[in-house]
Amino acid sequence: FFVAMAMLCEVDAPTREEQESADPAVAAAADADFALQQCGAGCVTCLPTKQLWTLRRNTCGAVRVRGVRHWDGPPGSVQEHLDWLPLGSRLRWLDATSKALDTAEVARLCAHATRLERLKAREISDLTAVSQFRHLHTLCITRCDAAEPPGLATILTMPSLRCLFLSQVPPSLWNTTLGVMKVLRATSPLTALEVCPAGPDDPASPEPPAYVINRDVFPHLTELILEGQPDDMSVADKMASPQLEAFAGAFGDSHPMLKLKHFRCVRDAGIFSDDVGGRLASLRDSQGNGSLESLFSSGDAALVNAFLEGIDGGNQLRYLGLRCHARAPLTAAALNAALPSVRRLTFRAVSLDPSANQFFQQLRCLQRLTLVQVRWEHADESVWRSLALATSLQKLTVFACARMPPITEAAVPPVSLPMLREVNFFESAGMLRSDGAWAFLWGLPALTSLEVPVDAAAMSASCRALTTLRFAGSVAARTLEALQLLESTRTQRAPPSGEQYAFLFARLPSLRSLRLDDCTRIEGPCLGALPRPELLQHLTLGRPSPEMQIDDLVPLLQCMTQLRHLDLRGFPRTEDAAPILVSLTRACRLLTVVSIDKPVRESAGTLTVDLGRGRKEETWFRQTPCIWQRVSTSLELAVDAMEADEERQRRA
């Protein structure tokens, strides 16, 4: 928000003369360089930024805007979001994936955003109108089922277009267009092409539709993604060319392209899997090192095994992803591979060979590790020892890995991971029941965000680890800013007690965000153990005990003077939210959203709080039956005034 406030400020905003200056240094310094991206329209976090944009989009500060991503919403027209575009706008990219563009809107964009380079839209009614963009480099259309061959041919042959993504393309439309282009000897300047097929023209057909691909029509392609093709159609054979660097699609017995750097496969294991995996491993650059940089497979563990077993320590793989619901595991030889350049490892629904004794080698560049529904039967904690060399690891995510050994302090000394800031465990409480696992977490020197499922047993282990560790070594507890303690998925397990929560809270002096999913065994006073409650900005409490009442929490909440968002849904039904909101408004000046379950006074849709001593009144609006939002902020009042003024002008 503060970046947006500075970038959209009218003070010292560049002039059009500066942006169009013949002096390259002056023009570069004044060029648009601000990208505005927001999530859903109902997001309370993005609300201030959205209000700020509403106020300043028609001011001279908007000339700094280089790109806009419109917030998601129901499919429809984007016209209401284009009103701010002045003639000669410096807009370079527009992401309106949830919106449709008609011919008039495309014409307006062409007139007001002459420098547009990237465009994303849900649908464009007339594809031939896109040819008016003289600088368009990248185009993404997520629905093409209503397109016509002339329009498709127009965008395929646009002189400026280099990257094209098309989804829901009927096979008859695609094949007809390429057939005509081949007869006319028309070529496309595209260097990157991704086509997501639509369903078959004949729903009764058991075979997926075949899309014609011809290298004579696409002589300049370096990236091609065309998946879901029939088994008897090898896109790799038809498009084999020396300059292709990224490929995803059906393959036959052709040798992978010499310059291939990125390979993606979404097919189950077949007769060519081992051969293609070995050939990918044999690819070499000019210096003799492995040249493949990314490999993703959905369903073909044999290909990944063959690749990992065939590479050496000189490989340059940066990303490895595998999604495989089959029983074929990653072999021990594959898990013994050295990956000195890998940045991200993502495994989903994968089995690891029980005989393997380590999780890869030379992971010094690994930044993100994601394990989802991964099984490693009979393995012990020592298999994780290779992570001790992952000094660049920043994020660790484990989801639904019930049959995985814990990561413990003995196997991975936490001081060896100086950049690990975010750890998320979902439905993997079994990995957190040992003292060693919690000693690993609480010893991480840079940990700022922790999201874990807990029950009484896991919390006991956590408390023991904190007690055992020297205070000087318990760095994570002192630097942790966001803590989410999720409800354990094993319902027969007892939830943590209030004493356990209080013991933990007392060791979190930097906490800004706290979420407790299961409070059935705690009472409000345990929140009083927080050393610095005034730092807390977000608080969520779920499943409270019958003894815990909102009124009893108010004195503790009043100490949280920096609180922004408060979620108390699930507490016993309150007779009236007004007294609670009044108390919190006076104590927490930054509070903007309060969620209270089912306040009963339905007639009271707004609430005005008199702060006294000459201070302005604060107003709350009930957005839903459970959510109250403060609407008397300066931005909110300014937006209301502007909209009222625009309404008066329209009536006049």
C-alpha cells in the first residue's frame, strides 16, 4: 500500500514531455515503472490499495502505471476498468483474464494504450481487431471456442507477436487454419506457443482430438507446449528442430532437440519413457555439461527415474517436478542423484524407494521444497541429512505426508539453514511428535512464519524442546512473526491445553499474526502470556471452549493496539456486537475488520462510535451477517465523496 501511495502520488509525477523526450536518459527516468496487481474485490487486505487506485487513477500520478491486473470477478466486460486510460497512456501490459473484450474495447485500448506489449483476456470477440496493436509481444486468451479461422490466422501471423497462449481451441478451427496457412505458405513469427486443447468436436469419439503441427508454419519456435494428443501422434517427431528449447507434448522415438532446456510430460509411463529419460540426461551444452534446466512429469515416474539415474554432477537442472499416482516409486539410484543447481523440488503423490538412504545430494542451491502426499516407508530421520547442505532453502512445505520420517535436529542442524523463513506442515502431524523435530524448528535462525497442525502430544514435544534448548539458541521463537496452529486431522487426539499455549506464547516476543484453530481446552487469560501484545496485527481464534466468552477477551484485545484484523467466528452467539466494537474501536485505532459469529440485531447495519475529545466519529458497516468493516477511514470517505461528485455530474 505504501509503495502504491508513493508511486501514484501527483507530486513530482513525470510529464508527457519527459516521457517522450529524445534524450534516452530523460525518457528512461520518466518512463512508467509501476505494476498494480490486486486479488479479489472482497479482499480486505487489498481494499486500501483499491481505494487509493480509485482516487488517483485519473490524476497525473497514473502516468507511472506500466501494468494493471484487474481483480477477479464474474466474467463480463472490462469497459468500466478502462475509463482511466488517457490518450498516450504508457501502459505496457494488461491482465484481464476474467473479462471479455469486444471490438469497441479493443479499439479503445489501441487508441489509448498504443505501447501495449502484453495482453491477457478471457475472450476477444473479434480476433482480427488484435492486429491493430503494433507493439503487442505476448497474447493470452483463455477461451477461443467461438473464434473463426480468419481471426486465428490473423494473430498467428501478427508481425510483432512472439508469445501466444490459447485455451479451449476447437481442433477443427486449429487444423483448418493451419491447413490454409500451409497451402498459402504463410509462416508465423511466434517463438513461444502454448495450446490447451478443447474437447473433441464429436463428444462420442473415444480418442482425444489431434492437432496439426507443422514446422514449416512455425519455423522460429523455441518453446512449444501442446499436450493431450493421441498416442499415435508424436509432436516431438513433427516439430524436432535445433532451436527448440522448451517442449511439452507427445513424444515418439525421435531424439530430443539439441538445445532443449525445458521438458514437460503429462502422460503415463509408456514404451519410450526410459529411452526419452536417458536421452534427456545425455543432452549437453557447449561446455559438456548437462543442458536440461527443468523437468516436469505428471504420471511418468519411469522417465524421471531414467533421467536422474543418467545425469552426473555437472547437470544444470533448476526445477524438478513429479506428480505420479501410480505405484512405481522413485528408485534409490534416482534419489542418490546430485542436483547442484536445483532451485525447486516438487513431489506430489509420489512413492520413494524404501531402500533409499538419502534424499538427493548437493542441494546447496535448493530454495523451495514441496512434498504433497509423499510416502517413504520404513525410512528413518537420517535420510534427510542431505538437507544440511541446502543453505539456500527458504520455504519448506509438507502436506499429507503421514508416512514420512521427521526432520530432526540430529539429521539437519538448524544453523545450517540460515535462509529458511517459512515452514508449513499440513495434515502431517506425525512428523512433529518428536522432540528432535521441534528442536529443528525452534533452532532455525531465520524462521518468521510457521504453520503446523498440533495436538496435545505435539505441543508437549514443542514445550520440551523449548525447555531443553538454551535461550540463546532458541532463535526461531524470538524471531517468529506469524504462527498458525492448525487443528490436528486425527480427531481422537486431544487438543493442546491452555498451559501449553501460554508456555509457547511467553517465548514469542516478535509475533505479528496468530491463528489458533482449536481453542476447546484453553481460556482467554493464556493470551495474556504474549510478551508484546501491542505488536499483534492479525488474530484468529476458532472452536473456543464453552468457558471462553468474547466479553472476557475484550480487556486482552484492548492491549493489542496495532490489531488490524480480528476473527472470532465460532464463539457463542453474541446478543449485540455494538459494545464490543465500541471498546475495540477506542483501543485499536488501526482495526479495520472484525468477524463475530451471527450478531442478532439485524436492523443495525451500521454502527457509529463517538471517540470523544474532539476526535472524529468512526463508522462500522456490516458487510455480511458475521463481518464488520470500518468504513470511516480517510480513503473510504474520499472515495465516497468522489463517487457522490461523479453522480451529481452525471445527473447534471
